[in-house]
Amino acid sequence: MENKNNINNEIEATLNSLDNIGRAEVSPYFYTRLEGRLQQRKLSIFDSFLQQLLNRPALAVSMLTVFLVLNIIAIKGVSSANNASLTKSASPLQNFATEYNMNTTSVYNNSGR
């Protein structure tokens, strides 16, 4: 029983010691320094990634190859879409004029009269 009273007294003493505690004060420019450290850490992570990439030429070449293939696929997709719209026109001359924005309206009738 005395052990239980001793524990209760210690709990009360601990809770009473917390009554006089105030809010923690932050030193000036703490957040600015913290953000600077985070930015520096972020840059160092990026730099270490680049170093690892450059230390493994096979990985760098394979990534560049994938990037190049994806760009070629994208360019072919765009050019095929442009070619599809151009082939709907009536003649190669009209395709040329459309591609270079040289469409003009003619006042003459080309029907042969």
C-alpha cells in the first residue's frame, strides 16, 4: 500500500513540475536556417544522384537511349497526325500551300472558259 502511495506522490510531483513550464522559445532566424539546410540537403541528394549516374556509364547510356526513343516516338506521332490532315487535301500543291500558310483565294475561275 505504501508503494502505491509513493507512486501517487511521484506522479503528483511530476505533474506539479509541469505547471510552471512555459512555451519553448525559438531562436531568431531558426526557420530561415532550417530551410537553408533543407535546400542544401536537397541539392546534395540531387548531386549524389548525378554522381551515381555518371559513375555508371551503362545506366547513363541506357537512360539517354530510352529518352531518345520516347522523343522519336513522340515526333513521329505528331508528324503522322500532320500528314494525315494534309493528305485529306485535293492536290500536292494545296498540301504545300497549306503547310506553308500560302492559301490564297483566287478571283479567277479555273474551269476552262
